[in-house]
Amino acid sequence: MSRTGTAETNYLNAQHGLKSWLLTLDHKRIGLLYLMGVSFFFLLGGIFALLIRLELLTPQGDLVQPDTYNRLFSMHGIMMVFFFLIPAIPGVLGNFLIPIMIGTRDVAFPRLNLASWYIFMAGGSITLLGVLAGGVDTGWTFYPPYSSLYSATNVLTVGIGVFVNGFSSILTGLNFMVTIHRMRAPGMTWFRLPLFVWGHYATSFINVLGTPVIAITLLLLVLERAFHLGIFDATKGGDPVLFQHLFWFYSHPAVYIMILPSMAVISELIAAFTRKRVFGYHFVAFSSIGIAVLGFLVWGHHMFVSGQSVYAGTAFSLLTMLVAIPSAIKVFNWSFTLYQGSVSFDTPMLYALGFIGLFMIGGLTGVFLGTLGFDIHVHDTYFVVAHFHYVMVGGTIMGYLGGLHYWWPKITGRIYPEFWGRMSAMLVFVGFNLTFFPQFLLGYMGMPRRYHAYPEEWQVLNVLSTAGASVLGLGFLLPLGYLLWSLKYGKLAGKNPWGAKGLEWTTDSPPPTENFRDAPVVSEEAYDYAGAGHGDGGAPAPARAH
Amino acid sequence: MSHGHSSALAHHFDSLEQQREASTLGMWLFLVQEVMFFGGLFMTYMLYRWRDPEAFAAGSHDLNITLGLLNTVVLIASSLTMAMAVHSAQTSRRRPLIGYLTATGVLGLAFLVVKYFEYSAKWEHHLVPGPLFHFSEPAIGGRAEVFFSLYFAMTGMHALHMVIGIALLAWILRGAVRGRFDASYYNPVENFGLYWHFVDIVWIFLFPMLYLIGRHYHGGA
């Protein structure tokens, strides 16, 4: 397209001043706005987690009162789920990369994109207001009748905050879907799309179909608490269990809203650091769609002990097992990609391999929990806590940090220090397992979740878990330090520091405002490392950045 | 053509055609999420009606069928004027476009006025859920409260969509007055029309479900 500006003009220095950021319509800048937002909420959720783990260091309730503890785990869950895990990868990496990967200038609706960020921040601010006023003690699940009739905490404020935030997910999903359908560069067919794009397409599908259901559910809860509607109130002919059905109809697929973008990142990383096309490209692409569709059919496995009929329980149990199929397809295909690849162990690849490990443990224990009888044994114990942290947190954060490191040179134009990057990947992996593996054992022995005190014989495992959390915290703080450091002191990246394939590596680092100086035309498959194509990244294994 | 058209093309699209396709797809996806949003309410209605048809029948008898019918006619008429507005935009007729959009807005407001009178009658008769709720039939009593909870939640969400629709309509009307729309660029009018028709269709379901079908339930007799 137009060759306005010199080679040095990029999206970061094209305009200056706070206003140029707060009113930007550039998807790359909006991605960075999300980076700041989600980092803030991650830090906040992390502080709550730290306080939880400190309390659980000793069997007695000595650091906080039970009431305070209830608020801590509720706010930890709400902040982490709704304001970090769900928006992190689509908001930051999805926004930054999808238009570049498909070879266009921006998302389909740039204004809506900026509005989504503001809605996200508004929802977060309202929730924060509720936190400052004392928080909520309902757990992140807001079950009535406790939340609607009895809890004396700020359910209204926080409920409205989460409700508002939902529209950010819906509109971002809508924007991505239209962008992927209508904005692809000439030659960019559906099966030439990077798997990153497929993963985000599947995520957007869930966001558009699932998030409105949690929106109306939370709205009804808010109306019930504020104006005494009786929809979830058994004394008025309503049914509190219906809330659980509606809540999990969204909130189970929400787990796939968190993990699918991470899987999308992992496919890119595995290809780049094995220098091979992802094995079984079509299967990996369709398994994302498969997970998205199956995700809508399994919500009842959260309700095995809610008075659901045994037939419904059996059906949900069997449907839950089916999710293992597309998940396993992904893991096996990534593993086959490693086979005979020229594997290198740079920081993003360490995160990707860590992801496979954590996801396998999280996924397999998910099959345990999908089994009716076993689930009833460990229901509401730390086994469940450990399982969903392995999947949602381990899965999402490994992909998020791996992706952030991989595309950091593209986003900022600078290379992060590789040694410290590898250190952080190791610390996160070790810290994560040390934190959560003991919780499987605790849960199997019967330690219930959401209690601030426990019998003394469980202290050793709890101390291990708290120690792991400290290592994990350090692993998260390290990147904060060296990534900021690299903004000024990092080595210049150049267009393609990894020698990777993909349109994003054919443009400058950082990219110009409209992404490409010449509109790209695509003539090869994704991950064409065999050299059949003739793109910019086609030269055999250029020197690594370090 | 005239420079009005080229300024309608946003910088990140290659052609007006691509822009039109993108915004239409976006609107349909938005309606999909609207279906899911109202879907939660409709599912709740079905479940509770199946559980306690008597209470639903009794509650249904206390709704004002005349006002409900009037509002149904008003909304169907507004859908007609909206369709005519889209047609006027597609055929570049500016004055009819302004006229039909105005008529649509007036009908929308009329709907809300009627709804206001219906709501205030419910308030006077203690049929609004809450501490003051009182249902005259002793055999049903508090069981009717869930019906009226659903009545207010469903019609309230619908009315909120009407209010948002009228606000959007004012914005479209401003564009029409300024001559922004003609045969080569009418996408905003068309997409707004989709939204307006969707909100109408929701009412077309609400009216029979809340006002009509309960009247023919005779307790299995």
C-alpha cells in the first residue's frame, strides 16, 4: 500500500502523548492497553492468592478471620477468572497478532475494539470499587440463595462489574470472527491460516454464544438482590439450582475460552522451535472447533451433587469424557511435531513444553473428575482446586508467557535477556507443580476447599504448596523486571529474530501503523519450513538472536 | 462518485463491498448473542411454566390483554415503517427515508408509553415482586410471584432494548437528515433495521407466552 513515512516510523512512535494512546484505534496499541489492564488485575489477584497461601501455612486460622478468608478466595477467583485468564491472551496477543497474521491493516471494527477495552476497564473498575468497599464472600460462582438473600457483602457492585465486563468478551469475539471471515489477505485461505487464528476463532465462537447467558444470569441475580425478583428464590416458586445450570452453561465453556487461545499460542511456538509444519494441521485446527462445540454440552458435570437426576449425571459424565478426544489430538500432534524436528530450547519453547506437561496432568485429572463416582468422593476438595488450576492457570499462563516472550521482539522491537527468560520459565514450571501437586494429595485425603483452617496432619503438604507459590510468584515477577528492562536496553530484534514463518515476521519490528509497507499476498501454507514456498522467512535457519 | 461515498469507506477496508459485508456479518453475530441473551430468559420461562402451570395461568389472567394487543399492533406497524425506511434508503429517496424513520421512532415511543401504563397498573395492584407483592387468589398466593418476576424481567429487558433502539434511531435519523445514506451506502440503516426487527420478534414471542396461552389453561379439568 502507500509508502508513507520512513522505515523508522512504527506504530509506537507514529503518534505521541497520552491522548494518542487512550483514543487509539490501532489494534496493536489496543493490545498494549490490554497488556497493562490484565497485568494490573493479575497482580491484584496474585496478592489475594498470596494471602490465602500465607493463611494456609499453619493449621490454625491465625492470619485472617474466617469472614476475611471467604472474601480473599472469592476476590482471588473473580479477579483472576474474569479480568485476567479470560481476556489475557485474546486481548493482548489476539488483538496484536490476528490482523497481522491474516495480512490486513486492522480488525474489522476498530472503534468497537477500543470500546471493548473501555468496557473491560469499566467492568474492572466497578469490581475494584466493590473490592475496596469490602469485597464479596460468595466465591466466584455467586450461588444463590446465599448471594441473593443472605450475604452481607458487595454482591451487587461486583456482580454488575462482572456483567459489564462480559460485553467486552462478546464484542471482542464478534470483532475477531468478522475480521477472520472478511479481512484475510489475497491468497490467505482458511487452511493457510496459522493455528493461532483457528484457536481464536473457536474462542470467539464460545464468547459470542456463551457470554450472553452469563450476562442475563448475573443480571437476574442483581435484580433479585436489588428488587426482590423471585427467579432463583424457592420461597417464591423459583429455583436456585437453575442458577447453577445457567451459570455453568457459560462458565464451563469459559474454561475453554481460557485454554483455547493458549493452545493457539502453543501451536505457533512448537512449529517455530522445531522448524517443522505442525503435524496434522487440519486435525489441530478442527480440534479447536471440536472443543468449543463439546464445551457447551458438559456443564452438568459441575452439578453431580446438586440434586441432578442420575441419568443426567451419566449423560454429562459421558459427554465430559468426549472432550478428552480433541484435547488428546492436540497433545499427540504437538508431540509428533517434535519428532525429528530441529528442536531448540529458547524461553518460549520451554514455556510450550511446560504447557504440555501441565495440561496433561490437568486434562487427565479432568477425566477422573468427569467420572461420577470418583467426583462424588473428591467433590469440593482440593483435588478439584488442583485440577482446575492445572488446566486454567497452568494452561493459560504458560501459553500467555510463552507467547509474550515469542512475540515480544515483534511488539517492542527489542530482545529480552534469554538467560533470565529461561530462569523464569523454569521457576514458573517448578513453582507451579510444587504449589498444586500437593493439593491433589490433600484433596484425595479429603481436605475441603474454601476453609481457612485444617487438621494438623495436612500441614506438611500445605507448607510445600505455600513454598511453591512463593517460587511461582518469583517466576512471575522476574519477567516483569527484565521485560521492562529490555524496552530500553534489549538488543534490537530486526524483522525475524527467530527465523520463523508467518506474516508477522515479514514486517518490521515494531510494525508500522498499518502493519505492512506493501500489502501481502499469500502463496504458501502456514509453517512452510520445508522451504517449498518463497516467503521472507524461508531462508534455512537464520542465525538466532542470541 | 461524489466524495460523500469515498468518505464512507473506512481506511482499513479495501472496498465498500468488503465494508458492507463485514458490518452485516457483525450485525448478524450481534443478533446471535442477543438470541442467547434472551434465550436464558425463555428457557427459565419454559421450565417454570412446566413446573407450575396453574400459577402461570392465574398470573396471565391479571395481565391487560387489550394493552398487550395494542402494543403488538404498534410494534408490527413499526416494523413495516422500518422496512419501508430501508427500502427508501436503498432507492436513494431521502424525504421518505426521514418520514419512515420518524414514524418508526414515534411508534416505538408509543409502545413505551403503553408499557408505562401497564407497569403502573401492576404497581397499584401489588403485582410487582417484592415485599409488597400480594396475589388475590388465595389458592395460588406467593406462587404467582415467579410469574410476575419473569414478566418484569422479560418485558423489562425487551423495553430496555426498545429504549436503546430509539436512541440508535435518533442517530440514524440525524445521518438521514444530513443526506449520508443513498443507494450506494445504506448499510447503517439496513443493520439498524435488523436490530429493530429482532426486538419486534422478541415481543411477538412474549405476547402469546405471557398474555395469551395461560388463559386457556383450566387446571387439567
